[in-house]
Amino acid sequence: MALTQVSSNKCAGGFQKVFEHDSTELKCKMKFAIYLPPKAETDKCPVLYWLSGLTCTEQNFITKAGSQLAAAEHGIIIVAPDTSPRGCNIEGEDESWDFGTGAGFYVNATQDPWKTNYRMYSYVTEELPKLINANFSTDPDRMSISGHSMGGHGALICALKNPGKYKAVSAFAPICNPVQCPWGQKAFTGYLGADRSAWEAYDATVLAASYSGPQLDILIDQGRDDQFLSASQLLPDNLIAVCSEKKIPVVFRLQPGYDHSYFFIYSFINDHIKHHAKYLNA
Amino acid sequence: EIASIRNQLQGKVAEMENFAGHLEEIFLTVEENFGRQEQHLEQHYNDVLQTLSQRYDDRETGLQEEKKSKLESLYKQLVACGQALDTSKELIETAQEVYRCQDERLFLKVAQLGLLRDFFFLEFAKEDIDLSLSTSLEFSTPLADLSDVKTMMDSINVVPAPSAPVINPQLPNSATQTSLHVCWSLFSDDTVEYYELYYRPVLEDTPADSTLPSPPAIKQRECSSCPEAALIRWESGNTNPVDSYIVELSETGTVVAVPTCQCLIQLQAGRQYLISVRAVNIGGPSDRSDAITISTTGTFFYLLEDTAHPCLSMSEDGFTIFYGDEELPITAMAFEDNTFTRCVAILGDLIPVRGRHYWEVEVDDETEFRVGVAYEDTERDGYLGANGSSWCMRHIRTPSRHKYEFLHNGWSPDLRITVHPVRIGVALDYDRGTLSFFNANLEQHLHTFHCRFHNYVHPCFSLDNPGALTVHNGIQAPDYTFI
């Protein structure tokens, strides 16, 4: 698969690059950002996949989150894909900010007109890792996943649906229980149809209740002054309740004064990268 | 000839420079001595002034009291006089009335008068008006005893007696059959005019004054260690004074001499050492004490029993603490100076070495506890974590769930932990200023405090409800604890 470099900037001793390629899952051109730490010049490094939230592209995380210093310190490659297929000219894809373009929800759609292109779940879990491992100095056995909001939902479900694939998982203000919140209900109706049982396959709270696999260690940060938390879009209590019962280790931190923005991510990204490093570099 | 004159002059210059240098030295010494004398004098006069001031205060108080008691008795007298005056007045009036009465009733009055006369007689006889003052108007002025002040004043001008000189140990080959070379040193503060040397022969068959000391006894429960060092404490084992102690490491043959009954020795990580102590005095070294085994794997410490709240009891090995169910009445609890009085807590004897330390605490599902670190002088009547001198993880058990707080200064972040840790790893890093807590069984990080410790800290443990916890130490810190 051919990769075209779109940009490259030296950053924190390493390189922040953006590449473009033709995606077979999404049937369109896709961009992704990749940070290569100094260590990648000489060694094979582990990879952290970062999934962004609604309305984001591959740019938001690399310009706003301040992750490069910690990634360089711990010798971790960070890959940040886009949040949905682009330029597919599907009718209605640009109508809402929380559905369609920039709102892929990391599912494999089953409904028309989305099912051809909107296969973000497979893109993130299959196509992208293969692409990265083939083109960069990576250790294919060491990957982990994280994300924010819709991307937090994506990180959680990818980890829960693929026991043992990801060595670590964490999330910022994730959508924990999409089948119960307006965002999730809207997206799943559109992508997956009316059958709620199909929805549950992409819901972290439901998946946690039936998870069996290697032990997880989930770190979640949530801003206490997050407007979407009070709007009942995120529902972390539901996930915590299930994880407490099923003994899935979670440390959930409610951060006073913080909102849903990238300023919040910036403030705690170091803790998360350290959390991932513990398992990726073990 | 010019050359010789020049040489002579140069010689003179050198002599004068020498002389000048000499004078300077003398000048400095005089200044020093003056300074010392001045200090001495000031101190002395201060003492005298203080004593005089004290005397003044005492006398003044005495006079005040005397004045008070004199005034009181005079006042009493005044009151008594006033009363006598009133009574007398009444009698006079009654008498006058009787006198003014009409003659028709004379015989009755005569009878009355007779009675009155008796009455007057009785009254006046009774009232022996004492017109003398009850107290003297003079104040007693005992002679002030200022004899000790006089002594102090006299002693000001006296040069203080010098301290005892210290005789240097005998040098080899400094004696012959008939002579001895004795050397001694004195303190530079002293002014000495001459020395007096005393000697007496020591009979050969009398036991030497200096016998070998007894071996010390290492206090096992007061020793602690970490990967880089060990702190050994021991009991002297001797009633007679001991000059010094020698701490021996059998493994390396290293020997360290120390003047007190404790020693902080630098060691290498990951080894085992056998350490023993000898006492040394003039007669030589004692036998070795019983050895103690020190392992420099991880950090090792015992709990400080004298800090334990009275409701805490300890297991025999000293690593498990219990908070019993029985309610001890307040009076039965023996609080000492150093014990916790409210929080049922105890401190650990962490070795005072900066660097990294790690230990684990074993608890069960129900125990409500606080574990962390605190400064040695943390408030004994405070709760761990409620003040600025302690940091701790706290577990609260409610009927429906577990609650966790990470407390310092009474504040905790808001967090949820879904799997209750039964083995908590505590990692202290002085240099980075961090105190971290882990679920050791899951290798899960729970929380990290960031704080610059300005002093050494001690591990602290408390039980908020009846229960028990066990401390595990001497464990090598897992890699993930100090990323």
C-alpha cells in the first residue's frame, strides 16, 4: 500500500508526520498522523493508537494535545487516524456534526447508504495496524489504544472486543454507554439500524459485562465541568458499576474544573502516556 | 663595601618584617583575649543584674503584702471603733430621755434608772475601748541578704580556673627504666600559669584500672535498612563509660568506628551482611556482640511501638497491627507523649536515607484503613491525611461499595477504583518528590502525590474501624513502581 507523506515537522527530538493512503476498508483516501520518537531511528518501538472525537480530523490531537514530549521520553509511536471516511459524497453525510462526516463512531455500518464506506472499526483494528507495521519501525506485538469522547468509546470497545490485542487502554471523557445516550442512539440507528442487539456489540458497558480475556487496567479521566457529562451523553457511572461487579480494574478520575476540550486532554496526557508506557515497555 | 651595607640593610629589613609580623600576631592574640574577657565580663554582670532584679522583685512583693495586711487590720479597727461610737451614742440618748421625763412617774423612773444604771455599768464595763492602734505604723525591713551577689561581684575579677588537661596516650619508646615522657594538651581558651604533675606507681599485682568492656547488644527491632544503607542501633552493654564502638561487617571485613550507640552504614544493594559491634575503651575492644543479619533487598523497617494508639495491638513478629472490637474506656488507655490519641495509628521506623523506598500493606475486603507517610512530628492528636504533615490512601467501606480517598491537608481527588486492592504497594521517591500507591496484585497504579519532602518521613498506618493490617517489607521495588 502506497503512503504519501503530507507533512513532516521535527518535534520533541522526533518527527510529527502526516501521511495519506488509499483505504481498502473505507474506499477513499484517508490521512493519518504519526509521531516517531527519537528512539524509532534505532529501535523498534511500541505503538499507541489515538482515536479522536466528534468533528475532529488527524490534526486536532497532534497540534493541541501536547503528547509528543511524553511519547519521546518513553519511546512510543503515536498514530492518530481521522474520525470518518472523507469525500465519499454520501447524501446526508454533512448534515449533522454528530453523525456522518467526522462522526464515524468506530463501527462497521450495516445500513445503506453507510455500509460501503463507514467501516471505521475494521479500519482501526485491522487495516491501519497492518499499514503501520509494514511501513514503520514498530514492534507489532506491542500496541495500545486510547481516545477522547467518541474516540474514548472507540478505544474501549476495540480493547474489549479484542482481548489481548492491546497491551493497555485509557480514555478521556469517553462515551461509555452509547445505547443509552442521545449521541449513541442517533449514530447507531443510522449506521446499524433499529435492532438494538446489533448496537450492543459496540457498547463498552455492555461489552464489559461479558468480557473475558487477559486482565485489563483501564485509566479514565473525566472533567467534572464537562457539559456533555451533565447532558448525560457520557454516562461513566454505568461503566464503573459494571466493572466493579465484573472486577475489571478501572481507575476513574473526576477532575474538578475541567471541561470537554483539548485543554483537558493536554493537562493529563502525560499521565496516560505513562500508563501506556508501563505496559508497552514492560 | 656597598654590597655588604646593602646586605646588612636587607637583613635589617627582614628582621623588621619579622618583628612586624610578630607584633601583628601579638596584636591579634590580645584582641582575641580582650574579646573573650569582654564576653566573660558581660556574662558575669548579666548574671549579677539578674540576681539583683530578682531580689528586688521578691522584696517588693513582701512589702506590698505587709502593707495590705496592715491596712486590713487598721480598717477592722476603724469599723470596731465606729460601732462602739454608735452604741455609746444610743446609750447617751436613752439616758437623756430618761432625764427629761416628768416627776409624777419619778418612783418608776428611779426604778428604771436603777436598772439603767446597772445597764450602763455593765455596758461601759464591757466596752473597754481600746484606743491603741492595732498595728504599728512601722514596716519591718529585714536586712537584705546580698551575700551571694557580693560573691558574684568578687568573682568577676577572677580568672576562671582552667579545664583539666588531656594526657596524650603514651608513645612507644618514650620510657626508660627510670624516666617517662608525659605529654598533654590543653584547651586554647584557658590561661595557664603553670602545671602540676602528679604520679603514683601502680602495683603490678593489682588489677589494671582499665578492664575490657563487655560486648554490646544490638537492638534488633530498632534496626532498619534500604538498598543503599543500614541503620544499626545497640545497647552499650556497659555501666562504665565506653570510649567508642566498632561496627564490623563480616562479609567485607569493613570496620567503622563510632562514638555513639548507633551507626548508619553505606552498603551495596542486593546483598546480605552479618553485622556485629564491639565496645572499646582504654583497655581495648570487647568481644563481638551477637551478629544481626541485614539484607539490602528493598527497604526494611519495624513499626515504632511507642507511637501506637493504645487501642492498637501488635503481632509477635511486629508486622501486623490489630484494632480490637472491645471498647476500651478512656481512662484505661495509657497515652504517652508520643502515641496517637485520636487516630488509631502507628508510625514505622523508616531509615533516614533519601532515595527510593517501597513496601506493601496487606488488608482485607472490609478493613477501613489509612496508609501512607507522615513527618516524624505529625500531630499526634490529628488524623492521618487531615493535616499538612501526612499523606495517605484511605479506604472507606459502605454497605454498597468501596470508597477511596488520597488525603493530604484534608483534601482528596475524586476517583473511583473498581477492584478493591488487598495488597497495596507504596512507593516513596524523595528525589522526585512522589508518593505512589499501587494495587500490587494487579500492578495497577492508583494515585501519586507530588510533594517536596523537606524532611525525612515515616510510613504511617491506621485502622479506622476494628480490623487488622499487615506490613510487608524487604521487597525489591517492582520496575513499574518507579517509571
